[in-house]
Amino acid sequence: MATKAAENLEAALFSDNPEYQAMFDVNQQGINAGSEEGKDYTDDMDALLERGAVQEGTMRSHLGLSGGSFEMKGAERVFTFYSYRANEIGWRENTLFSSEGYQKMSVFQMIGPTILSMVGKQHKRMRAAAQPLFKRPRVLGWWNARFVQDTVDVLLDRVARSDSNRTDLNANLCAPLPMAVITRAIGLEGTSVIDFRFHLNRSTFGHGDISMEDRLASFQYVDRVLNEVVAKNLSEPGDNVISSLMRNEVTEEDGSKRKLTKEEIFGFCKLVIFAGGGTTWRQLGITIYALLTNYHFWEACREDRTLIEQAVDESLRWAATDPVFPRYCVEDTEVAGVFIPANSQIQLCLHTANHDPEVFENPKAYDIFRHKEHHMGFGFGPHRCLGMDVAKQEMVLAINGLMDRFPNMRLDTDAPAPILGGLEHRGVTSLPVVFS
């Protein structure tokens, strides 16, 4: 990346505005409201599995907590799936445990229809229209060369220029990296990178005491910016996600083909930013934290970089950032001996599924060399994460870059110890490191 372009990107990624900073503070994530600040709920969630594979009630109620952001309008009862096998059924049987339930949740109605809330053939057709953008060869080539590697370099250059041999990687690498990659991939540059993410976050989830008027203003900002980017790419196609989506086609059930509508393109953009920005930020921090607290794995990856992807994959099993996903049960059924009536809300607890001792030996341990079993860190079945290879590559390249520049990096024991905080959106509260 040219020096001027690098300077512009760096300037776009950092702001002293406390509202922007709140976006990347696990304790201030609106969806975590009601959980105890600075508490690691790992053991508490693990204990829930011991009480039963399927239990009536929400995970929060089972933990003795109020609040939550997963209420579905019209759902008469709520059940949570805790075991691996129950979750496998919940993910695979997507027409029975329908992801259309997202549209019954006010928080997702602000985003609009996306593949997240589609099922069956409609979901398959819409996902296929975007899938070529996210296939592994495309990620290893276009994504890495166009958006990921230069962003990693800019962020690590900034860290390396500091007069101090200490930094908080959560704020200076983990949070800005995926935000920049995804928004730049859509076609935004300059200050729009952080502004767009801020307004999309505020319009959908809000935080603190944000008024509905402010949320609406942010919603209008997001639509205005997307309209401008779509219009620009119509007149002058760019090398970005929006132009690619404009070229791709949807194959209808009768075999006919059509272009994606503007609303469908908007939906993909919003979903990619949410799924790719927040989750990758937190998972990258969790992965680095896991490696530094199990230092022999840091050393193993440093000597053999092919192990880094295994380290990332194990972190997704060990401590996935989003441990609960909602579904809507459309007809009477039974799972793990528990009767579940139609019109029930389902919570799929992938954290406990990934810690199920019937599937994973010594599940609480972080072990990059463990016998490989299919975990649910990226979901499962037809709704497995569309952009998982992009997320993996961001984390792999970031950790590679750290090992190249700071091979002997360690956690800063003079700083407050990181905590794996949050509940629905989990991540390290900070990631203080020392380079020598």
C-alpha cells in the first residue's frame, strides 16, 4: 500500500470519540446488558449442560439473569438446546427450527430480510448468489491481497512505531482490523469506514440511552451511504463486494435468472458488516489470549505457521464469541425426550455444544492438537457462516504479522488481567501485551 494511502487508512481507523470507542468495549455491548460486567460465564454455561440436553426457558433465565435481546413476537414458550446432539438437530432441521424467527425479533427487523432469516430453497438460492465471493480460493487471493494484508500491515506498523513496548491489542489491532476489511470491501474509504460501522451499530442495537430519534437518524445515514455507494458502482463499477453482487445473479425456482435487487444488496452488506466486523474482532482477541495463556502453543505456531489456522479453529470451539442463536419451532416435535410445541422459541447454545464431553475430550482445555471433531463455532448445516474463510484469514494474517514483528510477545502482567467477558457477545475485556 502506498504511504499516503496507508496514512489515510490509519487516520480513518482511530478516533478519540468515546461513542466510537464504546463499539469495541465488550462491557458496553448493548446486547450484553443485564449480565455481570467483568465476569467470565464459561463455567456457569458449562454447568447448564449437566442439568439436561434440552431445558425449558432461556439461557439467561437458567443463569439467574434478566434481560436479553432474543425475544420473538408470538412465541408462546422458550426452550434452550444445550447438548451437541440437540444443537445438531436444531441447526440441520432448518425448516422445523426455522431461522425465519429472526424476523419476529425487533432488533433484526431494523436490518431487513437477509439470508440469516431465510430457509429452504429461498435461502439456498440467495446464498448461492453471494457464495462465489466467499469461497476459499477467492479469499486467499482477492480478499487477502485487496483488503486484509494491507490493513494488517497498517495496524502493525502503527503499533511498531510507538515509543512504548506495550500496547492493548484489543483496541489497536483486533477491533479495527475486521471493521476496516469489511467496510473497505463494500467500497467505503476514509472516515466512512468508522462512521458507517458506528451508525449501523447504533441504528440496529443502540447502546446506552440512545433515543429512537437518534437510532432512526443512524438508520437513515446507513441507507443514504449504501445508496450512494450503489449509485457510484452502477456508473463506475469498482473492485469491491457491491460491484460483484451487482454482477451476480439469483437463479429462481423455475430456472430463470435475475439480478439482485438493491434491497437484497443492502441486506448482504449489513449482514456482512455485522457478522464479519463484531465477531472477528472478538474472536481474534480470544485466539491471541488463548495462545499467550498457553504459551507453548504460541511457540509452536511461531515455529510452524501452518498451525495458526488450527489455533484459530480451536479458539472457535473453546470460546465462541456468540454462544446463542435463536430459532422458531414451527410444529410440535420432540428433542432429547423433551416435548416442544409449535410456536416455541428455541435458543441454540453452541457454547455448551462445543463443550459437550460426549463429543470433545477435556472440553474446557484449549488444545490446538486435539483430535479434530466438527465444532459449531461457525454454526452448522445450511446456515454455517458464509464469510468464515474471510474471518479465518484476517485472524491468521494478523497472528502471522505479530509473530513476524514481535516473536517474543507476552501478556503484560503489569496491566489488569484480561477477562473473557460478555454473554451473548463474548470477548476479552482488554488484551495488554509487552513486546520484550
